[in-house]
Amino acid sequence: MTSSTTDFANTARRVIEIEIAGLTALAESLNGAFGAAVQMILSARGRVIVSGMGKSGHIARKIAATLASTGTPAQFVHPAEASHGDLGMVTRDDVALVLSNSGETPELADLIAHTRRFSIPLIGVAARPDSTLLRQADVALVLPQATEACGTGVVPTTSTTMTLALGDALAVALMEHRQFTPEHFRTFHPGGKLGAKLSKVADLMHEDMPLVAATTAMPEALLIISQKGFGVVGVTDAEGRLIGIVTDGDLRRHMDGLLSRSVAEVMTRTPRTIAPTALAEAAVAVMNECKITCLFAVEDGKPVGILHIHDCLRAGVV
């Protein structure tokens, strides 16, 4: 390892340690104002309008996206665009969350004035308690004094990290109050790998299942296995409850005289099953653990669908 790469790593550690110190100071500084901000958002009938300029604007976009994906309707509004017509997006039903490290960003003036003119609740986030933003805000969230990690004190680094963490803290507090679940999250995030991981068995299973009665002769069961294409057949009793399954392993174990046997003589009893409401990822874990490729989805003991590992692969669950 050359000395230059070591220096780079040391710089990275220094930056991270400085930002950790900032986050620690932020955590220790939180008080009743944070709870007041959460209550203000919960009381809003409309959306959270998140705004900021420059680096604060980039952080504001991320906070708005996090809020929106976790059950709190939110929208980013660019402060400069707001001054040219986008103020019409901000209504009396909304609450504004405005970010500015200095609290004196000129481009925010019209947005702040708009919230005051129409009595729109305003949450301000800044590092200076006496700044225009925080003096005008209904709830002031003050960022603690912290060293910027750049070394010059002019590049937003620690301050933007603290602001981002504060936005995450607001989102999680709102989530916990609303008892927001992974299933709720999937509603707002159906695409991509995360959406796939949160798919339910019911989303992927097939309702046209290979099923036979326990008294069925094996030649007929083999025909069903071939027709359905899952490589297995489920076995049900007179009430329609799943009592067994015939797999390729069962066929090999009973090869001698197979065609003269009934399904009840060949099947594996009490097979592994899963609920249709379970996450598909949980079904994959069961299939991997048991070294099987199919699972019947069962409700009240009765099969309602069948899931193949290939269904999970196609959906991106694994």
C-alpha cells in the first residue's frame, strides 16, 4: 500500500469521525421542538412541503421522498420556482418544512412570507436560532454548532448530514406513530428489488393447482403432474384439506410397483406449507431450508395456491 492511499483512508476516517460528532451533538440537542414538529405534521390535512436551496435543496428532495414512501404525503418545492408561480402548490392544508443552514437564504423569502400570509404551519431547520427562518417558524429545529468536515468550514458536509439525519428521524417517528409496516411500504414502493422482496406469496402463486384425492391411482396422478408442470401433486381429503404431496423423490422411492399403487401409499404426509399472506422471501427461505422447489399456500388447512421457486426468481425475490 502506498503512502498516498493511506493518506486518503486517513482523510476518510477524519471526515466520518467529524460527522459522527455532529450527529452525536444533534441527538443530544433534541428537545420538545422535535415532538412539536411531529405533531404539527400529524395534524396537517394536506402534504408536507419540503424546500431548501443548494445543498439544502438536495437534502430536502431526499427527505420529501422518504416521507412520501413511508406514509406521509410530501412534495419538494424549489424555492426559486416557488417565487415564479409554484407557491400555488402550497395550501392552507399543508405544513412547510424549510431547510437552510444559515437561515438567511434569500431565495426562501417568498416561501416564508407565503406561509405567514396564509397561516400555513412552518417548521424551520437551521443552525442559527436568531436567523430569519427560525424567528418566523412556528416550530424551530436548531442544528447544533458543529465543525464542517471539509476542514475549511465552507463546504456543507457535517451540516447536511445532520439535516438529512433529522429528516430521517422525523420520518421514522411518523412511521412508528402510524404503525407503518413493510406491507404498507410496498404499496408506495412496488418496483425494484425492494418491491420484489416485499411481494407476498399471494402475489406470485398459481391458483390452478395440481391436486388429487388420496384414493387416486398413481397413473392418474402422474398425468396430473405432467399436465400442471410443477413436478408435484397435492393430496386432499374429503373436506379439501391438504394432507400430503407427491414429489419426484416419492416417485423414486416407490418405483417398484409404482403404477399399481394409490396416491396415499406414495405421498409424503403433512408437507411444508406457507400462508398466502406471508412474504415471498419467507417462502424462498423455507424452500431453501427444505431443499424443495414448490410450496402449497394454505388457508384453514385448505390449499389456495402453489408457488414455485421459478416464480420467485422471475419476480426478483432471489
